[in-house]
Amino acid sequence: MQETLAAHPELIEPGLRVLNRELLVESGGIDLYAQDAQGRFVVAGLKRGRATQDAVSQLGRYVASVQRVMGASVVRGILAAPSITGPARRELEGRGLEFVEVGALPVLEKSSTQPSLF
């Protein structure tokens, strides 16, 4: 999922440009660190299944870490998942974070540089 969305960030938001994957901050590894079309930093948390309040808390910690390190007052947090629980959505909105529904993803072609026995 991470590889596909890094290659096709427009599935999260048009104009999104990925700057880094698995960016390590004090609170863990950010799935996708990006910039939106307006130049604002974006922290994207990715979940394969239904997003819960734990995912929202994790995203909040990542956004706060980026704000501290970059000195940026505006860092957007986007939680991308197939669905989200009601309590998680309420917490997300209360924190000023965003949710993007990400369903079926395109299949990436495998690189032909993979070693082969044949």
C-alpha cells in the first residue's frame, strides 16, 4: 500500500508530492511525508484496514513531531484507509486532521532488475 501510494500520491490528493517514505521522527516512522499543492507539509498515515482511534492518536503524534522539528505551524495530517470507525472520525475532526478513503489500488509493475535463477 505504501509503495503504491508513494508512486501515485494523487490517489490521496491531487497535487500531493511525496518527499520521503518511512521518515523517522521521535514518535516513530511516518508512512508518507509530503507537500501539498500549496506547499504545506503533509504527514500521511496509511492503514490497510479500518482506521481506529489508535491510528488517529499516532497520526497526531507524527504531526506534532514534524511541527516541532520543522518549526512549521501548519502541518496537515491525513489518515488514508478503506474506512474509519465513528469514534475515530470524531477524534480526527476534533484534532483538525483529515480522512481520505482509499479503496482498490492500482497494481505496480514489478521491476525487471530482480535477480532470477533462470
